[in-house]
Amino acid sequence: MEPQNWDDIRLFLALAREGTLQGAARRLGLGVATVSRRIERMETALGLPLFLRRQTGHELTDQGAALLPRAEAMELALQEMRREAGAQVEIRGLVRLASIESLVTPVVLPALAPLLAANPGLDVEVLWGTATVNLHRHDADLALRMVPPERGNLTVRRLAGMGFGLYGPSEGAPPARHVTWPDDPSLAVPLGWSAAFGAGAAPRLALNTLAAQVEAVREGLGVAVLPHFLARPEGLRLLACRLPDGARMERPILLATHADLAASRRVRAVSDVLAEGVLSRRQALEGA
């Protein structure tokens, strides 16, 4: 007895269900002669008559009826295999991203949108804060950050720079008050920039989100060192694009991933769309 391939089983099931060569041929998109010839070849290979040929059509023999459940089981197994293959193509599972606050709304969410739409089994958790996330403790799977990691088995890619300037309200004299961050070691760089413009000797309004700082400047409550790409759309006035000593105010945008997760399809997929999202806005992020 010769081994049977799936195409033989598919023809057998079609003829058993349709009852006629014409119906089976129509279902399979084949010619009637092809279906007839291949059914005869299958019967020869098995050494069994599978169908009774009648004027009204084809009817299963006892032997054919006995084989029908086995053929249907093969069909079901193939369908399940195809469904499982489709599930494996889909990206599934949880990815935790630690992001720079200012990038969440304008960059991260637009970048993730098509990926999430195409992969309903993918869950993404986005966290942001001023403190550095520890990827070694797996606080997150990947991170958009501005401070290079000092050590560890990490893959780090510099995507762009984020340019800053001193901004004031769109009209009128710049206020004497400075809008700054609360005192925190993790904020030493932006606090240092504000201090270079005299924040230490001026009235101060400390806010711990960039969105709030932008709004405070827009309302005329003070001046602040802000990212260009956030301040410009709000119509804020650029007072200085460099520090008093002429140095540029810029910080790197780094994408860090734990090397152990380099082979993870879901982490790699999220990493790729984030990198593309940042790179697509590189000019706006860096420009003064």
C-alpha cells in the first residue's frame, strides 16, 4: 500500500461530501476527469473500493465509510496546524517599556499604533519617570533614556539628540520667575542648565512634568529650559538656544535593551517601531 498525500485525502472528502464528480470538481477548482482519475489512483494505492459508481453519482462503499472519520480527523489536524502557525506569526505577550516622558504622546504612541493593530495578542506597558529604570532587575524590557548605562549586558543604540532652549511666553517681557524641575539627583543636567540662566537667584516654580512646565510658560508664569519640539508648537518664544558659555543644550535619546531579550520577537518588534518613530522625527527633536 502506497502512502497517501493530503491532496488525495482532500479529493476523497470532497467527493464523499458532494456525491458527484462535478460537485467535487467545482469545490476543488479541478476538472472532472482529474478528480475521477485521482480517485481511481487512490483506490488502487489502497487496494480498496472507496465509492460505488451509480448513474446519480458516487456513494461511499463500506470501506470508504470506515475511512471517512480518519480523513476528517486529518483535515481537522491540518486546520489546527494552520491556526497555530498563524498564531506563531502573530506577535504575542507583554513588553514593558520605560520611556522618556516627553516622547510618550508624540512618538511612542504613534509608533506603537500600527504594531498593536496588527497584533491583538501583544500587550505593551509604558512607564515613565525621572528616575533611571534598572533593566538588570527587569524593571522593564527596554528603555528610551537619556543617560547611558554604566555597566551591564545591555544593547544600547543612540537614535537622536533632543535639543533644548530657554523659552518664555509668546508676548511681553520674559518673567523673572524660572519654571524648573524639583531638586533631584536624576535631574542634575536640566537643573544645571536652568541654574546657568540664573534660576538659583530667581523666584522658582518647580513642576515634575514637562507638560506642566510648557503650560506654565505659556500662561506667563515663568521662563524654562524646554525641548524645542515641545515648546515650538505651543508658540513659546525662544530666548536662548545655547548656554551663556556657548555650549549647546542637547541630550541623547538612547534605546537600551537587555541583551538576554535580543532574540525575543515581541521585544524586537517594539524596539524596531520605536527606533523608526524616533528617527522619523529626528530633525524636529534635534533642531533649534
